[in-house]
Amino acid sequence: MSDKRNYSDPDYYNNRELSWIDFNDRVLEESRDKGNPLLERLKFLGITQSNLDEFFMVRVASLAKLAAVNYPKPDASGMTAEEQLRAVNKRAHDMLIKQYTTLNRSLIPAIQQIGVHLKKAPNLSAEQFQFIKSYFHDELYPVLTPMADDSSRPFPFIANDTLNLAIQLTPSDGSGRLYATLQIPDVFPRVVRLPGEENAFILIEEIIKTFVGQLFVNYNVKESVVFRVIRDMDLDVAEEDTSDLLKDVQQQLKLREHGNVIRLEVENTISKKLLKLLNKELNTPDFAVYETNGPVDLTFLSKLTSQIINHDDLKYAGFTAYQPTALDHNHDIFAAIREHDWLMQHPYDKFDPVVEFIRQAAIDPDTLAIKMTLYRVSGDSPIIRYLGRAAQNGKQVTVLVEVKARFDEQNNVHWAKQLEKMGCHVIYGLIGLKTHCKLSLVVRREQGGIRRYMHMGTGNYNDVTAHFYTDMGLFTVNNDMGIDATNIFNMLSGYSKPPYFHQLHISPDGIREFIYDKLSQASAAAKEGANVIVRMKMNSLSDQKMIEHLYRASHCGVHIELIIRGICCLKTGIPEISDNITVHSIVGRFLEHSRIYSFDIDGQKTVYLSSADLMTRNLNRRVELLFPILQPDLANRVLQIFDTMWHDNVKTRVLRADGTYTHIDRRGLVPLESQSAFAKAATERVKRDQAEAAKAAPTEFQPMLSPENQPNPLNYDDGSESD
């Protein structure tokens, strides 16, 4: 009997943008959670602001463009662009109230109790007032540029994400009203430490507001309020010819600074007259105006916490990340990978072996080629340095740099040019597709012939974010995967289209079709009475066709466990549609970023990691990678990691049938916070290794060899002095 259900019914789907706001609300909950260290709660509140800023620059900007042309097609949940735009802004207004209530009623009083004060000018001591007066005259005054707004001088351009003052003036004779703006320069720190107290601070805009009248001689300042605009910052690159892509991206970076205003934030002390003027000049609809009950732009809270001294007890406790000895600086990493595959779980496992993999390849005489994809790298990336060194050492180095990685375009354009200068072959990917897969391939000539060593990951080759994003990676020398990896790079750099892949699955199309097939197999087995469990972990689930397949599998009796940090357009608890699906979301100390896909049919388990979320863009418009974990002990470890997260009852929220996320009722349960458990386990592994090393250490004193006689596992100079 055929399945007649309409799995695409709009009632079965959450709106993507509203689901994202639900996610940011879960981050906001962390700032309100008294179980978190106080200074970390301040950081969480700042994160909700930076999250919202990016969301408005890209997603809300896209909705505004669609609404402007009356785009008629509704999304999966049945909402038009105009309906989404208004609903998102309404929810964002509610969030704004919650943000500032959290700041003013909870966090500010709490930090005052521990002697941390964020002051305003009237509350300063005589010493502190003299300090800000000198700071204004000596530091700020020469840099500030007031901009008049009158018939001869039109309203100035207000740059995206800059703090500005809107000022209302009267001439000293009292005749008429005049207006001006003043950009608060971002070359100075926003949070300024005050003398006389250990942890007293003032915001730079408070200093400027106090003395702003000195910029307008013979005028009286009637009003000065802080405002900020968020503009449409989505990059629109036409890719007809990738040879011009670098120039096209650079040109678009300049153009997007002048995108339409999507959001106007202003202090709620603003007069109606001044707000009306700003609205008119910036062409902002009323629903996009946000009046704040406190400082505009809460991202300053992260800077504040970094300056507070003598309160490390109010931050997260440190832990020691683990690194296997075989993968460290003093051992041959290629020998270690030949022994067996290695699974990394960052940040609980150090990111250093990934960097070491490229470093050793760069100086290894047997290495012939290094091929690598780079999506986001840090501002001072050691991987970039080692790739350059490899090219200078005569290796064939091919690097795909994704210059369209959102908000990292400038950084990636810079690194692309640097790599080319160092002698690397740099490619920019396929027309119309972002290359989001995380893949490194080292080709070596060995006694048995050519051998390919690989690292594949769920996260970026970024040594900075690896400390606070949870990701997973695999080192392997599997021959089939190596052939697949070679074919992927040939596809990215040339015109090759491999007819099939042995072990790896590639988007566009390949990952979608693979997961469809696995879900179809699972459904067929469940209908035959098999016990079938599908476990998936990802950042976001929004692809309608994929959700339809999950609903179909659930209807057939497949038990589906999903850990989804952010967007989830799937609804749970729909009778005979999703009543076998459970969704958890974990928001905690680290940003959950790894992707796991596993299928268990009557105990026959297959486990995969991926760079891809189940979003339409990842499955259709990006080059993504999904790879199997073939070594049984490592596959079991991935499943244990998933299991630990699944049973987290501290930071987990469960998606209910009414669309809300609620914490697990812990009554009678032993508290389990998965991220803390992983951090504790890593520290214990380090201590255990240190204890074993101490036991194995020689008891007699041994003379130290001179540097030139020190054994080198790879038997060549590593050139580390130049780092």
C-alpha cells in the first residue's frame, strides 16, 4: 500500500528564521542561568548581540530584498517574505527587551556586588572626572569629526556597525534647532579603565557625550544619543569566470558597505523629533527601529570581562586538552597514521596534531605534494606558514581558498595572495559553489610506492576557533579514501568528474542521495520489524526534502535521535509523522559544531562524520564532504561521544510538540553536562599519560646530548628556528 501522506504540509514545518531566533534565545538563557560563572554570563549576553548582528546583515537583509519586490513564493512553513520580515522583527524586539532586562536587573547588580562598576560621568570621583577630561582632550578630541546636517551639508553616510552620536543643537542666541552626527572612532578601546578603583570602567561614548559641547563652540547641545545601523552585508558575486573572482570579491566588499539599513538601534532617551530625523535620513521602516534601555551594541561585554582583574574564579575553570604522544612534535606523524587511524575531538583533543601534520609534510624529504582546502583560517595561521614553507622546499602545494566564506572574505583574499607569493598553486573552487569541505592530502613516496595521508574534519583549519568550537577530525592512510581525495582535488582544480567515489560522499548531490538511500534502507528494515535507530548531530536542519525523508522514516518505525544546536525546521510530536523523532539542542561553554550521521539496523552500525549540515545550501550549493569511520574502535568512540551528549541533562533543551525548547527535568537524575565531562576526561588522560611517562623515565641521571646530536625522528632539520 503506497504512502499517501503529504509530508510537505506547511503545518509540519517551523520557519527557518524564527527557529534561528529560538536558538539565539537559548544563548540568551545562558546569560540568565545562575549556574554559569558570572563573567561567562556577561559574555553570553554579548554573543547574543553579535549573533543578531550577523543574522540581520545576511538573513534579514535577504528577506527585506524579497519583500521589496513582493516575492510571492512562501517558505516551507507557508510564510511569505513580508510575513517573515515582520515576524522576525517582532521577535527581535521581544529579544531586545529580554537582553536589556537581563543586563540591568541581573548582571549589572551582580557585578557591582563583586566590586565591578560601569560608571557614568555624574557618578565619577574628582580624580576619575579629571582623568576622562584629560583623556578627551589629549586622545579623543584631535580625532573626532563632527558632521553638520543642513542645507549645504547633507546627512553623512553612516557606516555599518559603527557607533555614532546624533546631536541636537541650538545657537547660543537660542534661535532655531540644528542637527549633527559624530562617529565614535573605533581606533580607541570602547571600555576605558578608570583610576582609583580596581575594577571601575566607563564607555568611550560616555566620555564623548560629557564633553561633546566643546566640539560646537557658540552652540548649546540640547541632546546627544548613541545610535548604530546594521546594513545589508550579503555578498553578491557574479561568477562567470573564476579568474576574475578575486577582483570581483574585492569590489563587492567595497560596495556592500553601502547596503540598505536593515536595523537602527538607538538609546531610548532619544526625542521624537530626533528619531524622526534619523528615520527619514536612513530610510528605516518603523518596525526596524530598536530603542535600547542601556548601551547600544552589547558586544562590548566581552571586552569588559577581559579587563576585569582578580576574578578568574568567576570564569570557566581551565582544562588540559589531550594530545597523543605519537602525534606530537617529537614523533613521526606519518608512522603513527600508518599504524592506525586517529580520531580527534576538539577542543578536548588539541588541534596541534593537525598543524603538525602540515608542518612535518613541509619539511619531509619524502613528501611530494600537499593539497588542502581552506574555508576560514585565523589571522596569523601557522598552517599558511607551513604551506608556504612546503612550496619553498619544492613540494607541489595546491590550496583551495574559499574567498566567498562569509565575513572572512577580506582575510581569505589576503591569504590567497600570500600563498601565491610563496609559490603555492591557489584555486578558488567551482563556479556557483562554495567549497566548505575540510580536507588535507599529503602524498609521499615510500618504499612500497606512493602513499596518500589524509586529514578530514567537520570544522575549519582554524587554530583559534578550534579552542572553543567542538569539532571532530580523522587522520587516515586508507587507500580508497586517498584515491577519492585525489579525485576531489582534481575535480576542484580542473575539469575532472569522477564517475563514482569509493568511500567518500561529496556535495552537491552526493551527500543528499547517500542519506536518502540510508533512510530508505532504514525504513524498509523497520517495516520488516528490525530495530532501527538513526542518530544525527548537526548545526542546522532546514532542507524540506530531507525533513520529508526523516518524517517518512519515522512513520515507518525508525527511531530518530537528533542533536541540533541551531535551526530546526522539523516539528516533533506530529502523530504518525514525527512521533518517533526526538530533537535535543545543546548550548554551553563551547559552540557545538561537529556533524555526526550514524545508522543502526539491528545492531549493524555505520558511522560517518561530515562538514555538512542538512541545509539546502550545504546539500545543493556547496562542495561538502561526508566520510566514514571504518576503524571499529573509533566508530564506537564516535557513538559514545554522541551517547554522552544525548544523555546530557544540564545544557540540553528538548524540542516539544508546541515548538518550545525546555530543559530536561533532572529530579532523581545524576547531573551530566557533556562538555564538562569531555573536558574532565581529557585532563584525566593527560595526567594518566604523565604518570606513565614518569614511571618509564630513567632513574639515573643521564648527560644531555648537544643539540647537533639530539635524535630527530624524521632525521632532518625542521627549520623551527624561523617560526
